[in-house]
Amino acid sequence: MLERYKHEILNQEHKTISGYYTITHEIRLPFQGREVLYVVGYAEVDTSCCGTGTIRYALVAGYIASWKQPQADGSFISQVELIREEDQRTKIESIIINREIVSQVSFL
């Protein structure tokens, strides 16, 4: 099943109720004859009543089916196949942790 993934502008702050997040880069990772799309970013909690902090993370969109199709509003959409198999998730997470400085890896 394919899902739409909307690419965000890199290095742009997105305000949240307790701070902001920024995606710093996106990667096309070769994996078992396919390509996996993931992004790396950080979130800053600086306006919360309960404390402050920063986290670097990776978000795995899925296997790339189509890449960055332009939209009328100037954004880009890729089609991805979500990664559901736990053994594949574990292997991909391990690769990302060894390549990136992140505290967590999440999957769509």
C-alpha cells in the first residue's frame, strides 16, 4: 500500500506548542535492492511548563516508489511503501543509528 509523503523544507523551524522542530536533511538509503527514505532532524522543547530539552531523531517514511513529484503549491510529494516487517525495521534502525547521531528512530 502506497502512502503520500510531503517533503518539508530543510532547516526551517516549525513551531509547536512547546517549542519547535527542524528537519536538517533527507536521505535515500539503499537497502536490499530498494531505497528507503528517511529524514533527520531535531526538536527543541523550550516553551514547556515541564522543562526544556533537545532531541535528534530520524523518521523513516518507507520504501521509495516515486520521488519528489512537484505539486501546484510548490511542494513535493513522494510515494512510499510503509515498512511493516519488524526484522526489516530492526535492520534499518541499526544502519541509521550507525550513520547518524540520533536518540530515536521512528517509522511511519
